[in-house]
Amino acid sequence: MNRNPLVTPEWLYEHLQDPGLVVVDCRFDLARPEAGAEAYRKGHIPGALYLDLEKDLSAPVETHGGRHPLPEGERFAERLGEVGIDRHRMVVAYDDQGGAMAARLWWMLRFLGHEEVFVLNGGYRAWTESGYPVNDEVPRREPTRFVPDPQEELRVGMEEVKAWTGLLIDSREPARYEGRTEPIDVKAGHIPGAVNRFWKENLGKDGRWKTPAELKKEWAFAQGKQPIVYCGSGVTACANLLALHAAGIPDARLYAGSWSDWISYEQNPVATGKEN
């Protein structure tokens, strides 16, 4: 069953006291890694836990695997259990980066077999602009056990991408995709054959996600193609995967290491310019 992976601030406020609900703050600034945790300590949605992109949602960086490698499934499941998340609890994630960081947690939980996970449409900004309360209290939840059921069909590795002749989607901004600029990684450009769909195109001018109907129309080119999606390090690609899910294309797959993994192999080719 394909369900809208987004919930509104109004819905979350009405259900905030539900005993089976866990809210997770995923705010993170790639330019200043401590900023998300600092913002959480200053104020967050009441009852929200904090999970850090680099400390909780990524493994240590190695030669290959990209800038934000996925943590090993059992290890991440153990971390989820420590903060009181299991597969019986509904999870709502939010950030203030348009949903990209929250979408990373959304995808990771789905990968481990947890379907009851959603992203707050509009994030922390939409919550506060709606006039809903915030506080700085850090909740204490009883530890539990998260039993993972990895859905390996949702991710692919470098070798599969290298052999792939189907639809490959680059989620980065056009200037990086085309190789005109590269502020983070050591090589500029994209994987040959990839088309570009900047993840922020899924958002309206108000910073909220477009409706499922709008996304279905915009993502029609991916219907029935089981696309592989990547970005710089496997984070913002998850925002495109969430949009694809909302558009009725839940079988899209993530190249978790993404561009930063691809270029860690010297023999891999690099393309520049436009392909779509």
C-alpha cells in the first residue's frame, strides 16, 4: 500500500500525545555540524528526540562508501532501541532543511522494515509559524528493541550503478550536476547517463512539499522504471525518494554512497554538462 509519507503540523499537533507516536528532530547543517544539536537544545517540538546526521544516521567515513555511509543495520537498530523506537511505534521526523535530513531517517527506517514513518511537511518552521508550542525539555524514553528486517531491494551499490542502463537520477542542484561548480567533493560532474532532478523542485514556494497529485505529474517520467537515485552523499537523494513514494513510485532505489562514493574509484568515468 502506497501512503502519503507526509503529515501536516495540524495533524501532528492533534496526535502529539498519542502513546504510540515518536517525534524525531533531524535538524543538521552540513556547513556547521553542531548547529542542529544546538538548535534542538534551544527549542524543539515537545517530546521530540534528536538524531544527528553524522553521529546517528551515518557510519564513520572510510576510503569508499561516500561522505555519509549508511550505518550497519544491526548497529543502527540498536541505536533506535536505545532512544525508544521500535517497529510498533509511528515515527514522525522533521528538520528545517526542507525535509532532506528527515527524509534520510524516513528512508533508513523503511530500509529496516518500518513502514509507519512520516515526515512533517514544512518542518520546524511550519510548526512554529502555525503557532504550536516548543520547549527545551529533553524527553526520556524507555529503551526498547528494534528488530530490523532489511529491505535490500531498496538500495544499490557502485557496481550495480555501473552496470545500470535504466533511469538514473542525480538529485543535486544543476550547477553541481553539470560540473560547473563543486563546493564539497574532489571531482565535479555526474555519473554518465544520469538525468538531473534537483530535490528542492519537490517543494513549493512556501517551503512545503507539493501535493501527491502535483508530484505524480512531475515524476511521470519515472513511472514503471524502478529508478536509481543519488546525490552527493546519499542524504538529499532521500528527499527525491520520498517524493517518488508520494507520487506512487515506491520501488525507486538509493545509491547510498552516491557521487562521493562513485568518485572514490579512480577508474569510474565522470560526465559534465546536461543530459536531459
